[in-house]
Amino acid sequence: MRVELPYHLRQLAGIDGDCVLDVPGVVTMGQVLDAIERRYPMLQGTIRDHLSGQRRPLLRFFACDEDISFAPLDAPLPEAVARGAEPVIVLGAIAGG
């Protein structure tokens, strides 16, 4: 499966392009985050909080053009994401005034 990370996280992890992961079984966002943090330990704490395990407030998750940021982390992701046809997108919020 594929994950698109924001530029600053790709730079931190040394990734050029999509993050390609092997997540066996039913794919959930929690499993995707676990796989990212195992493969790229420098990203631990950048996407989700170390203690609570919750998504950082200024990051959003998308799959198949749907905002899944507030879905439970143990909810299955769409089949197209699980088989790699569509990516999970981790998007940084744009804030300013």
C-alpha cells in the first residue's frame, strides 16, 4: 500500500516519493501508522502523539477522496487503499492569518 506524506515528513524520513508499506490483513489507519513508525522511527511522534496515540491536530488523513481524520484508528480502510490502487494521504494543515 502507498502513503503520501507531507514534504517536511518525507525530508525527515529521507523518502523520495510515496511511502510504500506492506500491511498484512485488514488494513486500518492504526496499522498504517504502526508500519510507518516501524520503518521510519524518526517519524515517531510527528504524525501522532507519543502518549495518547492520537493524530496531531494539524494533520489530516484522506483515503479515496474522503477525510478519514476523525474515523477510529481501528476502522478498516477502503479496499482500493489496501491493495495499493489508491494512497492514504497525510496532509498538513495550512494555517495563517
